[in-house]
Amino acid sequence: PQQALFWTDLDLWAMQYVGPPLVYGFNKIGSNCGAISRHCVGQLNNSIFWMSQKQFFMNMGQGAQVIPCSVWDAVFQNLKSGNDANGIPYTQRIRCAVNTQFNEVMWFYPSLTSTGENDSYVKYKLPKPTNLNCLII
């Protein structure tokens, strides 16, 4: 609770205030788990969830942990790559959405058959805080 998290395209970092005058410390708390887009991170039940270039991750306070996903190939092998006409990567359109009423985290993404807009999503339903089930719709 006393830190800010920063994602690069490769790693996850934590920033903590050290003391005056405006001194902060940075610690790498996850390697090879960088964010795939600016809006791919969500918070649910005091846990942070995000999508990287090759996996889904969560941080429950102990650092980055891989979320096992039985539909990994249906998501990551169907993800549109490349850039649009303005040179912006299609992956920058990936968005995370949290549904607290049903205890779900979702990522919307452009598939290979899309025009570049988000037309698919993958959903994690958390029936219990420690048990994750992966669904694709």
C-alpha cells in the first residue's frame, strides 16, 4: 500500500518514498512480465492483474506471479500484431476491465481477423481469491 507500481515493456518495478527531499527508491519486483499496453492493468480484491506480451500475471503483494491459462494459445496466437496506418501497434488497443460484482477480470484485444479494433476478450473468474479459472468467450 505504500508503493507505486511501474511497468515497462519488460519488467515490473515498485517505487517507494525514502525521505526528504523527494527521494524515492526503485526495486524490480518482476522480470519478463512487462505490460503489453498502457491500459492492460486492473485491480481486484487487493490484487493487480495484467497482460504481458506472452502471459497473464498477477501481483498479490509477493511480486509477479504467472496466472495459468488453459486457453493461452487461443489468445496469444490469435493476437493481431503489427501497426495501424498511424504507426501505432495494435496491441496498444488492449484494455483490462474489472467486474467486481462477479469477481472477474477481462482483457479486450484485437484478433487476427479484426480490422484492428478490439473484437475478442478473455476473462478470468475468481470464485475464491486464491483459485483462478480461465475462460475465453
